[in-house]
Amino acid sequence: MNPLARKTHNENFTAEKYADFLVDLNTGLKDPIEFRIAETPVYLTDDFRDKLIRAGDDIVAAILQPDFKELTERAIPDQWRVANENGHSHFIALDFGVCKDQAGNIVPKLIEMQGFPSLYGFQVHLAENYRHTFNIHGNQTIFFNGLSKSGYLDLLKKTIVGQFDPKEVVIMDVDAPKQKTAVDFYITEGYIGTPVVSLADLIQEGNQLFYMTAGGEKQRIRRIYNRLIFDEIENDPEIFNKVVDIRQPLDVEWIAHPNWFYRISKFTMPFLKGDYIPKTQFLHELKEIPQNLQDYVLKPLFSFAGQGVIIDITDGDIENIKDPENWILQEKVNYEPVLQAPDGGVKVEIRLLYLWPDGDAKPTLAINLARLSRGKMIGVRYNKDFDWVGGTVAFMHQ
């Protein structure tokens, strides 16, 4: 972490300034932000930024392999397989913990990955408010590959809207206005003009989809910017008797297609190798249970937001799993508390966010998201009652 930028931030930080920052951050939004925002951004050194980029490049190279679809075919649950899959995910998100290697160097370690969008709109808004409140220098950026804000938003629009009119492209989630990430939906709508709809708003006529505009007109949907995760509706098996069954062949493009949520996921990690990849195995392929189980975690393949993860494995945990083909055993990644808060170290996770519009040969690393933690894991449920934790963004030299 950049020690000079950290020292400057901490010396100038006050509780009043943070309170003003939160007021400004929420001003003009449809609803207040529902997740905790940290007191500080992350300030990266050039060296660590370059390590992140190299780590991401290695993983993207694996995704670009010609046999990637064949390798990940089993990743898609039969009940959630959606028709008309395209050739690549329009979004890739790679989560790296900031760790210390055996030589004592600070390095990124891959935690998880997803072929699914993240807070591509909100992070721009968040960074602008950090910059304004905490007077962050203009030579610091949240973007990669030389992108400016305007260049980034052009790439975002190219990826999501493509050749269509923005009103023909919808941001869709199960119950979009009530999602914790709804703030991102509406900020994105403001940036690129794509309306926000819920699953129940979709109207099917033949194999075409429509929605009703705010003016009461029926509008054809050409593309769906998909924010729906099937886990969220798995407990309602009758849901597709009430709404459009989006798994069927429909005359609509998916950005990104739902199948990519599974293809680029924890399922992919056993196929990856490299200095920044923790050793990961499918549980059903495990030949011998490691003696040092305390150095591993058990993760279910088909869950999200950390649900079902067994952090501290005890005797019998592995043997008691009834479907080992749906689990991975992953080398434990120990976060190093590298970010210095006024009262001690804080753990950091950084998400690299890629955009891959149609027509491009490969994805472009575009922007980032960061999260701070003092708990056992990254995430709200593990960080209740702490400060200097939550969602944030990483700044780095241009």
C-alpha cells in the first residue's frame, strides 16, 4: 500500500469529514446506499498494481483457451441452463486478497472469480466523492489501461448497449428496486440510459420480450443487462409459473449470458495455476486428505456471497459431504492487514473488473472495487460493529 498517500489520508481524516462524505455520496440517489462504505479508499503502490495486472492477465489467458467451454460444461446446473448462450462473458470479476508470501512480500492471491457484472456504475460515483471529500490528487486514478471517466463510460456503454437504442436494453434483476445493489442499477441508468426492470415486469409475446415504459408504452427488449442470480429464486420453484421463464429460447441478447455466471466461478479455479493462485482441487478428485486441514477451506460450487463455506475444517467434515463433485478444497488465503487505520491494520480485497464488448478479441481491464475487513471473512455479516470496513475503491498512479 502507498505509505505516503495513507499517511496523508489518516492525518486529514475526521469523523465529521466522513459524515459529510456519506451525505454527499447519497445526495441525488433514488434511495440511500444499503451497504457500508469504508472511511477510506485503498492507495496502491505501482508495484502492487502491476502484480494485480499480471495476475489478471494469467487468469484471462486461461479463460481464452479454446477448450474453456468444454472444461466448464459441468459448471452449469441443468435446472438453470439458459438457451442461446454466446461465445464469451461480457464481464469478468476477479477477487484478490492482499496477502504476504513465504518470502514476506505483499502479493495478491485469487479468492474467487465470476463471469457476472459488479458495481460498474457505482464505483465511478464512489471514487468521485472520495476524491472531492478527501482531496485526492489528480494523478491518482481508479481506471486501468489509460482510461478516463469518459473513455470508461464509452466502453461500458459499448459493452452493455452495443448497437441498440438504450431504451431497448434493460437492467434486470429479480426485484430490482429492492436489491442491495440497486444503487448501481440507477447510477448506471443515469450514465448510459438503460432502464431498470424486475423479472415480473417482462412481457412475453411469442419469443419476444417487452416492458412498459414510464410513459405507459410497450417497448421491445433487444438486450438484457442481467443482474439476476438464480440462487435468489431457487427457494421458489414455482416462480416461472408466475413470470416469464427466461431459460427458454427467446429473441433477446444477454449481457452477460447467465450461463457464464457458472462457467467463470469457483468451478474454474482448479484449472488455474500460477504464483497468485491458491492450490484448489475438486473434492471428488481428492486422492488423499491433507494432514494440514487447518490450511484449507471447503467451498460449495453452487452458492454465492460466501454462503456454505467451511473456514475451519474439522474431522469428518469432508467425509460428511454427500456431493463432493459439487465442492472444492482450496488452500486457505490469509489476508495481511496491510491498510493502516488509526487503530490498527485492516485486511483488503481488490476486485479487478473487466469489460468485453462484442467484437473485441479479449476483455479489457477497466476499473476496480475494493473491500475492507476486520472479520474472519470479507462481507457484511462478518464485519458488523466494526469501522474502517466495507465497500471502497483503489486509487493508483495514472
